[in-house]
Amino acid sequence: MDRHEGYMARALELARRGRYTTHPNPMVGAVLVKGGRIIGEGAHLAYGGPHAEVNALRSCKVSPAGAAIYVTLEPCSTRGKTPPCTDLLIKSGIKEVYYGAKDVNPAHSGRGAGILRRAGIKVRAGVLGRECEALNPAFNKFMRTGLPYVTVKIAQSLDGRIADAAGRSRWISSPQSRLEAHKLRAEADAVLAGIGTVLADDPLLNVRGVKVRQQPWIVALDSSFRVPRKAQILKNERVLIATTRKASVTAMKKFPHNARILVLPSEKGRVSLRALLGELGKLGIAHVLVEGGGRVAGSFISEGLADRFICFVAPMLIGGTDSKNSMVWPDDLNAARPELGLRPRLASITAAGPDLMLDLRFD
């Protein structure tokens, strides 16, 4: 690793401090270097708050004039919730800018680098580019497509079960796995579950044990509008019920006002997931965590709508002939494939107490 990569590696460390608080904006870190030593560091720590470059400059105890800045993402060049960072870098006397990933936001992409170069600043792109690009997959997809990044999460036994025949599922996963699950919720803009999960478990689906800027949206898939008016999910501030035209208009009119109802097209009698993702994107939701049962998880994956699959595997055997499978989709989909099964890319395996946490990607 050369010195440029070393400084960028530090910027990546700083960026991760915004893991639960910056979305739907990206995580960004910045390091200021002058005379071979670091004179300032910063990160984007909160949605709508100062950018990493601003915080790095504010942390300086000496003049940044003539310094180099290492930033994980191309500096922004337009005014949004904060002024453009390109203007600030030029005014501060920065002479060199090294950035890792190109900003995929069409309003910024390539523009910031051009402005800096025209101001006489040396600019180099792509320092630890792959690592910086991988830092913000949800932001990148949302900016490119307008659709949310979809993470599917399942906790299962060794034999692929999420509940026994009676529906008992507490607790398959360990306390450590459940904390990791709350971290996944904290990274997302919305947590989604099917009506089967809502009726069987009556979950809250909110983030607990992790400090967040704002609780995520709660989205319930409910094609026939069966969600009880006393369901725990309705204790959350932002709730969305996705249903279809077969839902009772009277029932929808009588529903609590804190819930937003989306009437969407149906596919085979169920809410169209593609239509739902399009509507969530319009609401600015850039990352959805799917925590539904086997059918909901299986639908997102079999329809090619999942980007990431997190599978917690507990050292437990449930067995049984009528226990609940962790992944369910029609058999004709398997019959139509020339090869057996789907094979997502395994990104990592880590321990979560006695469980294994598998991180898989559909790319």
C-alpha cells in the first residue's frame, strides 16, 4: 500500500462512522495532509449535516493552504442541504485532491473534478476506487436507477427452517444475531414484512439497541388488507401498508391515520413487488430490508429483485414435515432453470455468537 492508499484507507475508516446516520445520503470520509502529516480528519456523520470535507477542514489546527485532501467520494459541486464542497476546497487553498469513487449522482458526476481542475487544483481519481465504490451500494443503485437497494434477511436452522409446524420461531437466532439484525435495520430506510409475519408474530420491526437518526419506514405487504388496527407496527411513526384493489375500501377508510396506504397493481393475486419498489423509490427510500417469511423472501429473490441476502444460520435442527421453509417459490421456476438452484456470490462469513452470518450478493 502506497502513501496515497494509506491516507485513503484512513478516510474509509472515518466514513464508516456514519453507517447508521447518513442514509439515504452516502457515507464519506476525508483526510487532510500537509508536509507529510495528517492535519485534519472528518466524516459525513448525519443526513443533512456537514459533509466530510467540511468537518475535516474544521478540525484543522493549522492552515490548510497547500495541503492535499483524500476523500472517499468525488466532492460535490452543487448546493443542496449544504453548500458545494468544491467552492470550499478552492477557497481553503487546497492544492491536491485525491478521491476514491466517482459520484454517481447525475448532478455531481464528474462535475466536481472538472471544477477543481479548472481552479488549478491537481485531481486524481480512483485511489482505492473499488473499496470506496463498495462503501455505498444502496446510494449508488438508487442514484443510477431510482429504485431501492434490497437486502433480504433470514434467520434459519441448519436444516433451512424458520419455524416449526406450529409457527414457533423464537428463538432460532442468538442474541448476538438479533443485535446484528437490528444493525441491518439501522442501515435501511425501510423494513418490510409480509402480512403473515405481522399476524403470526405481531412484531414492532423498529430499531433497538442501535442509535439512529430516525427510525425506518415500516412496510407491510398485505394484498387483502388484513392488518389489525392494533398491530404493533402501527406504534411506529412512519408506516406504509401496500395492498391491492381487492382490499376493502371501507376497511381502508377506517384505518389509523398514521399509516399510509398504497393501492398497487397485483401479480397472481399479490402486490406487485416491482410496482412497490418503484413507489418506495419515489418516496426517497434508497434501501429496503426485507424481513418477511419464506414466501416474501423467496418472491424478492426469485423475481430478481434482491441485491443482498443475509442469512443467519443457527446450530439447531427443527425437522418435521410441515415446518416452515426459509425460501419458498413456485416449483415451476426451478423446472425452468437449466441448472440447479441460484448461486449468489458469498461476500463474507462471520460469527454471531454461536450462529453464522452469511453475507451474499446478487451481482
